[in-house]
Amino acid sequence: MHESDIVVIGGGIVGLASAWQISRQQRNLSITVLEKESELATHQTGRNSGVIHSGIYYRPGSLKAINCRDGKIALQTFCDENEIKYEICGKVIVAVNDGQLPQLDALLDRGKQNRVVCSRISKEQLAEIEPHVRGIAALKVDETAIVNYGEVSRKLAQLVCKAGGSVKTNSEVSGVSRDGKLTVLTTSRESFRARLVINCAGLYSDRMGRMLGGNSLARIVPFRGEYFTIRPEQSRLCRNLIYPVPDPRFPFLGVHFTRMIDGSIHCGPNAVLALAREGYGKSDFNFRDMRESLLFGGFLKLAWRHARTGIGEVHRSLSKRAFVRALQKLVPDIRAGDLLPSPAGIRAQALLPNGQLVDDFLIDEMEHAISVINAPSPAATASLNIGKLIADLAVARF
């Protein structure tokens, strides 16, 4: 039996950032991070696009907007201090028809409210930045950057351990019980007693929250994001980051082009319901996961409300030709032969029983635990600030 003041469940970037921020605020608190995999940051953190977001998309005043802006600055400072490579490359958000111009202007206004360095540019100016893009106007977002979040996570783990904490892999929490004022967490190999548990379990945050006694009505529904990589010899098609004008009714940003920190160019994602919470392959299936999704009224209402969009996503998932056509709306010169399969990612999207997507970060507090129930994009960008928020809540308990 191991004892810690605080146990953090989940070795992704949010869990590690929370542990690190606690260690900075209260060095006398003992901290243990439990990660079920053999390596850290193997799920959402290690499978995202590596973008350090500017904060242009998010509702002013929301946790997303505030933490993205402050978190971006904190993350870049962290990278500077720890010699982690990142690049401020900028991106363009492209309108391809007149019907998208009002939303483009609304996005520009939102960006200015969120203190984002951005400007509207003409078709001619767009062509100078991204010669192969077709659009009638665009937003130029100068401060968007790229990084390897797996590298950031590993550095956070090193710093937690350097401060006296412990990071344990191959430690999946399978049981939770109470021993007086202490919470007992059981893995296949060991047990841990903690005065406070912080749930950053990502794809399993809702289940873990319920195990800890939480009463949040939100449920995680997994969506698989499918990507392709552009062949290196066709990298001229995309210089940096190219995004479409997003549909404000849907949480996903649409298929886009992203240059990664290693120089490769990814395009996607196509977003479809995953048949398992770790269903990275199209045929991966987990009966419990699918049963929970299909029997959850919130998902059924969402699927009915966005049936047309959902059918389109499924079509692009099944047809590479349809996927290419979606990409050609932004970059007409791209062809199916230019694309190579790339690893998929899973977005842990929280839904409410009424079918509404939880659009903001969602944190559930209990007497003996704090649960991060919803932390989708831009959680990686905002991770150090989310971690500080969690640390403030945690340290106040002691």
C-alpha cells in the first residue's frame, strides 16, 4: 500500500501539468501520477495535431478562451525554459464562397475580443502566403504555433519526479474505495491511498468520475479523427496551417492541413463515431463502449440533430475519393495519390442527456476528488493553465 497526499489519474498532458503545478505551489505535498499504459501521453496528447492554438475560435469569457490565451503564453515560456522546440508559423482560415464571409467576419471579431493577433486578408494576399489554396478571403492568424506535445509531457513528468513526486506507468485504476478520509485506488499490482484524487483520465474521465462518487450528467462519446499525410514530394501544397471557416453548429473544425513540428504535413480529420474508446482502427470494437454510446439518449439526440453532417463524415471515412474532394475545396491541386494513411486519434467529447455538446472545459468537484470531465481541444495548448486551475483547487483542500 502506497500513500500520497494527492494521486493524479492519467499521464496525459493535463494530468502531468496538474501534478507539476501542484508541486510548484506546495512542495511539501506528496504526489503520485498513475498512467495505465506503459508510456506517457499515448492517447489524446500523443495523437493530436501538435498545434498551439491562438484562441480565436472560443466564446469570449469561457474557460476555453481564457485558458487557451494564457496557456499559450505559459506553454511557449515553458518550452523556452526547457529547450523544447516549437515554431510560431501562423495559419490561414479560408472562406471559399460568399456564404462563408459573415462567419469569417464574426470569427475575426471574436478573435479581437480574445486578444488574438489576426487580420482579414484578400484573395491576392492569401495567394502570397499559401499559393495552392483556393479562397476568396481569409483570416491570417500570425501567432498560431506547432510543437510536439509528447515531448512537453515527458518533460513535465521529469519535473514532477525531480520535485519529489512519482509517475507510475502500467497502473490502471480498477477499483476505488474509502478508508476513513482516504481514497484507496487499486491497480492490478498495487494499491494507493490518497487524501485527494484528481481525475484526468481523458477517454475514461466520466467512468472514473462516477467511480469516485461524482454526479456529473455528462458522458464521454468517442469520435475517431482520421488523417492522411501528404507525400514529402508534394509538401509544396501546404506551407504552414490551412483551415476552413468552421461550422458554428458543430464542434469540429472541418478537414484542414497542418504542418507538424517534424516537417510532415497532415490533413484531416474526418470525425466519425468510434466503435471503441480506444478504437483507432476502423474495425476496432468494444461492446461496452458501443453499448454506452448507442444507449445514451444524449448521443441519439445529437445524431438525429446532425444526421446530414454525420452521414457526410461516414461517407468520407469509407471513401478516400470523397475525402480528397473535401480537401480540394481548399487545395484544388491535391490528388488521392498524394496521400498516405496516418494514425488516427480519438476525441473524448462530453455530451449532456439533452444532446448538447459540452463546449467548455468541465470540472466536477467532490469532497475527496476533482474530476476533469471534459478537456477537448485546445486542452493541450491550455494544459499548463488548466493545471494551474486544478492546482489552485487542490492546494486549497490542504
